[in-house]
Amino acid sequence: QVQLVESGGGLVQAGGSLRLSCAASGAIFPYDLGWYRQAPGHGRELVAVITSGNSINYADPVKDRFTISRGYTRNTVDLQMNSLQPEDTAVYYCYMLSRRDRLEYWGQGTQVTVSS
């Protein structure tokens, strides 16, 4: 059973930083890991993803502010978020795409709130 467990959300003032972490268990490599977010009244949107081949994609709104990285053991993924703005307020979800069977997995979500 694949499980994704996030940590690191919270409340921060505009211009501040937060680091999110996600630990995956029960999965067999190769898989992509990444982060999505969902703001109130909006759909879930991609934030950043790192593929099994270590290619990285960022959504335009977070380029140059957020950095995604995978741990040495390949089963953890972090999201360093700098220069946070109120529009970054959302629930952030860890995401995994298995390259073996194309199944998707989601974490439970962690709240990030940026005050102005």
C-alpha cells in the first residue's frame, strides 16, 4: 500500500518562506514525485514535479520562487517555497505517479496560509 505523508505547512507572512516535505512508502521505483495545490474555490493545480529521470517542471506562478528536490533515497520530495504571497495560500498535496502501472497517489494535504 502506497502512502504519502506531508509535513511543513503553516502560517507565514508575505515574503516569508516555508519548506514542505513528503515521505513515500510502499512504492517501487520508478515514479514521479511532485506537489499540487488547491485554493478555496479553485481546482487542484500543478505546482512542481520531479520525474523518475530527474526532469523538473514548475508551474509559471512559482518559477524562480519555489524549488523542488528529491532525497537521496528517492522516496522523499521537498518543496522550498520562498517569497510567498497571499495567492500561494492553498492546501498543498504530495503526488506520486507510478511509471510501472500509471497509478496516481495523493497525500492528505497540508495547509499553507500566507498573510498580507
